[in-house]
Amino acid sequence: MGCRLHLPPAGHQTRAAELRMGGRASMTVWGMVADDLTGAVDAAAGFSAMGLPAIVACEGIDTPLDEGVTVVVTGARAWDPELSTAATQTAVETLVRGGAERLFVKIDSTARGSTRYQILGALTGWSAREPDAAAVICPAFPALGRVVRGACVFVHDVPLALSPASSDAVTPVDESDLRAILDARPVRVGDTVRPGERVVLDAQTDEDLDDVAATILAAGPSAIAVGSGGLAAALGRAEPATWPASTDSQRVDGPIMVAVSSRHPRALAQLDALSSAASDVRVFTTSREWTAPAVAAQELAARVAVAVEATRPAALVLVGGDGASRILHALGARRLRVRGALTPGSGLSTIEGGIVSGVPVVTKSGGFGPDDELLTLVERLRRPRFSSTLLEPKDPS
């Protein structure tokens, strides 16, 4: 069997989408598995920006799943093949039991870490629901300078293996070709994909990603979408919402706490710029001397928790996936309700549960953005210059 990857004609909508737009059917129940927390929020923001409810679970998931997207974070990026495969398979099986109708596997846009084995685990878990399951992969995120051309990843036109990702402190990459990194076959629209296959589609622009998203949706639920926040946003654009996306300008008055666990050169440059220019922000960071990343992140989480108990922040900004996850766990957060993005790749959520329930939190990876990125995020929190996606059911009358 298998599925055929075809691009619907311009203006085409699936029957399900037509029913949703007519108000006669509910939106799709998406399940998502992510290998780190910042990427999870980033990808979920692509859905929430279009009005779909988006939840990132910090401590288990509610079942049955709500309409929209529910994200399970495995933390498996730096794990070994066996653990990564098993953790992803378990997460997918949990989503299947919860009623997920489509599956998205969020991977790093530079394919760092155990990505190959996460996809393997997802295929195994999703095959219980869809025997013809295949993984359709496109990690491109053009807004952040990451594209896929000829099945190879480029970062700002530099081959991945020559980019800063090649010297990442935790999960470096030494290849640019996704055929080698993921054991995947490059395909084009119109090709047939066999059950269990991993295939790669190119994308260099958001318009290309819209075509990839349309192709995946047309292929049906056996096609597992695998990508970064770029593909998630394209799928969100293709998924009509039954709840309207209203905008709400918010202003944060009070202390903002910024915690940086990432050791990426981009994150360190942004931290230096923030520290030298913002006197009204409390900054927490790990030591720049080498310490095991997990140990450093746990120590950072403990210090942030003590500070939060002493002074409740008006907002949190967390940079680095492992540190963000550990900080939210230390604060007792149960889940994040994702509102949208303040900048590309910087997701805005509201914390639900724990000692900072109701507090807005911005999460981002440390590997992208200009030197003034943290300054920009703080400014946008301070001033009512941004819009967040608020989800309110339509009045049934």
C-alpha cells in the first residue's frame, strides 16, 4: 500500500476542512511529540497563531485530548538511540490512546540530536493506529534562515556541517545531508511513499512549506508530519479553526525574570547585550565554566525557584530547552497554554498550575536571533505592542 504525495489544486480544500469552515464538524485533534520544551512551544505557537487551541504538557496529559494540538515533551534530543526510540514511541502511544487523529513530530531545524531514532519511535507508535504510516520530513524554518535544498540543510546559506550547529556543546552535527542524518529518501510531490519509509521534501520559503503542509494533509493520517516550527506554522495556516483568533494587547507591569541555560554563542551574546542595557530585569544563568549541562540546568532551576518564591515575577523569559523544562518543573507548572510568538521562534504561553499559575512565559532556543533578541522580548512584554492569540469559543447563539 503506502500513500501518494500529491499537491492539491490551488484553492482546494479537503472535505473535512469544508465541513469545519461550515461549522458542521470539529477541528482536527493533533498530537505532537517534541524532543525539548522550547521547540515544543515554538511549534505549538504555529497552530495557536491561527486560532487553534494549543497545550504543551509539563506533567502528563488530559485525556481525551482537546481539539487543536496537545504536545508531549520527551526531552530525548541528547539521549542514546534506544532511549530516544522508546521515549518517542511511548509518547505517541499515549497520544493515540487520547484520541489523536494526526501526528506531528517536532525536530530541531538543524536536525541535532537523536532525531533519526525519534522518527523511528514515532513510526512504531503511530503504526498501531495507521498501519501504512510513513514519515514526511521537512525541518526548514525560513524565518530563522534554515532551509532544505537538495535534501541538505543550510543555515543562512551555509551548509549545516559548517554552521555553528556543528560545534554545539551537547548535540553537534557533522553532516548536512538529511539522507545520511536521518536515513531518509528525498522525494518530490507526486512520488509514492511506502509504509514505514522516511522521506524528505525540500523547502526554501514559507510558500514552499505551505505546499509541503498541503501535501501532508492530502496524504491522510498515515503521513506523519516531521519538522520544526516552520512546518508547524504552515500546517496551522492550512487548518481552519472553529474558534476565532482574537488579539489582546498585554502589558507586563512588575519584575521580569530571565533565565538562560543555553551555552550557544548566540545565547551568550544576547545575554551580554541584555545585561549591559537592562537594569530592571533580574537575570539568572549557568556558569560559563564547563559543567555537565543537566547538572547546570538543575542548579539553575533551583536558584530560580528560590527567587520566585521570594518575589512573584510578572513574567518569565526562559532560554534553552533543558533549563526551561527543569525550571517549570521546579515551579510546579502543569501545562502551558500557548498564545503565539513574540518573535519567530520565541513562543508566548501562560503557565497553568504551580506557584506561578497565570504568569506569562516566553521560551526560546539559544541558537538563533540577533544580539538584541532578549532586549526585544523584554520590551515587547513591557509595552502593549504585541498581540497574543486568545482562544474563546464562539457564542453558540
